[in-house]
Amino acid sequence: MEKVDQVGQILLLVMLLFPPVAAGETWALLVGVDDYQDPRISDLNYTVNDVIALYDALIDPQVGGLPKSQVYLMTNRSTGEDLPTHTNVLFRLENLAARIKSEDTFIFHFSGHGMVRQGEQYLLSINSDPRSLTTLASTAIPLKQLQQLLKQIRAHQVIIFLDACRNDPETGKGDADNVLTGALARAFYVKPYQQDGLIGGTATFFACSLGERAYEWPEKQSGVFSFYLVEGLRGKAANARNQVTLRNLADYVMKQVQVWSSEHLPSDKHQTPWLISEGAADMMLATLPEKVSIEELKTLATLEVNSDPLGAMVYVDGVGYAKTPTTITVDTGVTGEKTIIMAIELNGYVTKRSRVRLQAGGKVLWNAQLERFDTELTALSPPKAIKGKDGAKMVLISTGEFQMGSDTGEPDEGPKRTVNLNAFYIDVYEVTNVLYREFVFTTEHRSPHHGFNPQYNVWTDGQYPSMLGDHPMLGDYPVVNVSWEDALAYCQWAGKRLPTEAEWEKAARGQKGWKFPWGNEFASAHCNTMEGERQSLLPVYALAAGISFYGLYHAAGNVAEWTNDVADEGLPIFRGGSFRTSQALARCASRRWTSALARWEWLGFR
């Protein structure tokens, strides 16, 4: 096999540009590949996510406002002529060249790997074959040919965004640095188009400077440069008139990426975005809806409840919350006023009930003196745990309402709303290796992949060792590296199903709607996340201090967990943080999604 002189992952964006002439139209071609057909090319993590985020911004009526008929999306999830083979991409570019007029704007986005051999540079399409120079030249996209096609597109206005050099595309070297070179930078220079004395504007905005690499952001499931690029386009880079120009966007992205670099990278590593512009820096990219000044009014009231003796159960409108002494927060609703029925109950004492009128922003103190009752009262026992077909301990989550989601401004979590669920049972612990091994041995289903590392709990030969069930440490660790489809197959075997998002969140945060399973304040000692000192998996029964209101272990941290629901994009949703994530993702309302085929060392299920 011919030696590769230089390999690099390239994300090319020739992107959003709104012409000052109303008659001009905007056309877009967005290409993203993160799953290559040839095993010699390492797969990528978030390039398709970046393409979809840009696509959503372009067609959003509040941002780009482009009609879907003028935005072409080609990813490895597409079919037919939209599958990003080298011939399909070149055909689409040539077809657009014949349709785009001189007063128009052209947007081109390529997200994937790049490769250099014997001085020739290529973009790797989904079907690229890197075995030799001949096979590569006939299956990849030569940058010389790409430049010729771009020259045929007589668009008056062009901007190039280049998010390049994330990692090495050669299998086994994905974590190696692949820095931006001068030759690569020169290959993406676009000369301004000139007609009838009118010179168009062009600009090239690189994700990093020469000698640097571009980084990815696992917590955001995105490249760092692309994340801030889309965020700025959606309004974070808007000026006082709520407009986004290229200059505003570049200033915003440069600042945010450099701040991120200083907080996340070693002192000898940097990522510094770099802009080259010819008559395009002040070009308008988006005009966002006018900002409206909103004065937020308080809606929450506070109850501080004490009793003598202590330890009495406190009820609000018939729902038990906590034992005295306790502080309870109540939402007074749209009127800012609410009347509730408070009750305090303790076995052997007369129950006390009161009607309490609450005002938004106010505080009510209730110190109850309880009187003994001459007849012994017997408190109701909580629902008993049961065991499923697979022997896993389960707990009953009672019928009723709970507060789901959040109003913190995090994307895809809001709004906070009331959800009513029927009763259901859910596993107390995450599914363990010893349980999953029984499923594999019984059904001959595939084992979790990757090599074994005691820190991350994975296996050398892809097979469970026979002694696993007798090993107290490995057997009680949560199973990981299982896809959504693996989890569904296990549930079918066990006579169960995965919890829905709503069921998972209610079981995790309880009736009080806590931010975390144990309360509203984060505590690193209660969960296994990056904030702790462990940085590895723990047994499913560890950290009893962090159990939820209903008794679930590790509803925050240790491993994230598959649910039965899918996002709008058709991707399965998983909930809860892991030992690899920060406290922000350990919140009960946090939600993320990924491919149904994904298998990660930090992702399991219950």
C-alpha cells in the first residue's frame, strides 16, 4: 500500500451569504460524511451533526430563511443521488453551476476527511478507496477539480468557512494531530468574480491557524468551531440592530473558540480561528427578529415547615414531599397567587391541616405543635420492590403528575411542563454485566465490543469470560458498549421494555421535580461524573447517597442510559450523565441522542 504523505480531516464550508440585491437567490450544497465504507478510513464523530445544524439554520425562517428546494443535503444517511459518493458530489456541483446566476449567492459545505498523496490533495467521499494513488484519484474528489467547478459557479458572492484538520483519517491514528498546512489553505482560495465592472466579495474563515488542529466537543456533540459558528449565526453574534455580518460572526467565533481552548486544552495546544476577506467582511448574513424587552416576574413561593416532634411527613394538596424540617418551593402560576392545603402527619399524633395562601416571591413559615393520639396509627408501607424475569430488582413508580423539562434555556429541554403518567415499574440498578452475560449465553446475541480495560469495563476478545458471574467486581458493573438495538433485544428477552423519556425523568427526579435525583444542589460525592475523583465506572450499587426519590441508583452519572424514545431526527434518546461528562449533563432534565448503532464505553441502560 502506498505511503500516505499527509492525512487530515477536512470540514469545508463555503457558506451563508445574503446578497444586498433583492433579485439574487441563494443556493446551498451541504455534504457530510462520518461513516466511510472502506475500513482503512477511520470514522468521525460529529461531522454529520455539524452539517445538520447548519442545514437547520439555513432553512430556519428566523435565521437563513432559505427554501428547502434550494438547499441540498448529502450525508452518509442519504440515499440515491443524495448519497455523497465522489460522482454524486461532482454531478451536483456541475448541475448547480448551470443554474446559479451572476447575482446569486452560493453555499457549499463539505464535512469529512481529507488526504494528501504525492503533493495532490483530495476530499474523501463516502466511497473513497485509499489503497493506492490510482484508486484514490478515481474515488475521491481532487481539490484541483473542485476548484475548477467552483470557478464555473458564477455566483456574485461567496464565503468559505474551513473547519479542518480534526484528526488523522488513517484507521488507528484518529487521535493524532493533523495540523493546517499552507498548501491546504491555499487550495481553498476563491478569487472574487468580476462582471461588467462589478466585483463580488469573497472571504475564507479557517477554524484554526497554520500549524494548529481543530478540536471536537463531545459534550456538545459538535466540532468546537462549527458549534460557535452556528450559535453566532443564530443570534449570539448579532449587532445592536440584531443583524449578523461576517465581521460580527468572525469576531464572536474567534473569541469563543480561544476561550474554549484556554479552558479545555493543555498549555502547549491552541486553536485560533483565522479570517481572510476581500470585500466581504461587512456582508450581511442574517437579520434576526427584533429583540423585545421582557421583564420577568417571580412565580415561586417558599414554605418553611417545622414540627414538634420532628420527622413528620409534609403534604401539599395531598402529595407527600419530605419530612420536617423541610423547605418546599411552590409555583404560584400565571396569577402569582395560589391557595394550597398543607398537612403534617406523624404516626401516633393528630394530623394537622391548614389552608395557606401563597404570594409569588413570598415566604411562609409553619411551626406545627403536634398532639399525641391515644390510638396507635399504622402508616402505610411503601410499595414493595419486585424482580423482573431477568432477576433485576424493580420499583413501582406510582400514577400521577410530575414536572418534566426545564426553563433554564438549555436547547431541547423546555418548556417545563406538567406530565401525568400511569404507574410503571423500573429497574433500581443499571443492567449489569452478569445479567447481560446470561442474555448473551441464552440467545447467542453478540457481546459488547472493544478490548477489555478494567477502568472502562470492556472485553478483549468480544466474548464474556466464563468466570464473570463469579467475579464480584466485574459482574456488578454496568454493561456498556451496547447499542440501542442491543438494549431493545435484551428487554424483549427479559419481558420488559426501555423506559420512555417521561418515565425515566419521573423516576429520576421524583414528585418534587428536583434538578438532580437527590435535590437541587449538585454534590460530586453523590454521583460518578467528571467532577469527582474516580474518572471510571463504579458498581451499580455504589453511591447510595445519590439515590433518587423513588430509590434509583446512578440516575445521574456512572453511565448514560438508553430510553425508548427517538428525537425528531429519528435518533434514539439517552438520558443521565456518565463518568465522562460534567454536572450539567447529570441534571435530570438533560437529554441527548445518537445513532441507534452507536456503542460507547459510557452508555448503558436500565
